[in-house]
Amino acid sequence: MPIRSYEALYILRPDLNEEQIGSLVKKFERTVEESGGKLLKTDPWGLRVLAYEIQHFDKGYYVLMEFQATPEQIRRLDERFKLDENVLRYQIAQQC
């Protein structure tokens, strides 16, 4: 399978402390690396106001992660985001 460049932007609950946020960021980075992908960069954007309320929150902690992976590895990461109750929203996009 071809390796492609992707970026994942995800929003974490704003009521998490810094230790919990760091732990979640590491968890998603490990998911990429353990499945055979290559992590390029993680850029925490911090707490920002949401365009609309999600699960009664008007703010969220944004993180942008850039990496290389195969489509199969993307499915694994997608599943991890879906199952984690601390993730308010996420989007995985292929880079051009």
C-alpha cells in the first residue's frame, strides 16, 4: 500500500488538565508510530472558542498532527479517535 502524507486536526474537551491533554496527544502519536506510520510534527494550538457548542462546551483544545501512513493505518487512527470520549471532533485529511 502506498504511504501518503496526512494531517489530523482534533479537538479535545476543554475541562482536561495539562497532564491529561499530554497523555492523549502521546496516545495518538503512538497509534501512528506503532502501526508503522511516521510522525512528522505535532502542533498543539491550545484552547480556542468553538464556532458552535459541542457536547455543551463552547471551547476546545485543538491539536494538529502531521504524519505519513497507509490507508489501513488511517483506519486504525480513525477508530481510536471515535472511541475516545475526550475527543469532541476530529478530521483526518490527506495532504496534497
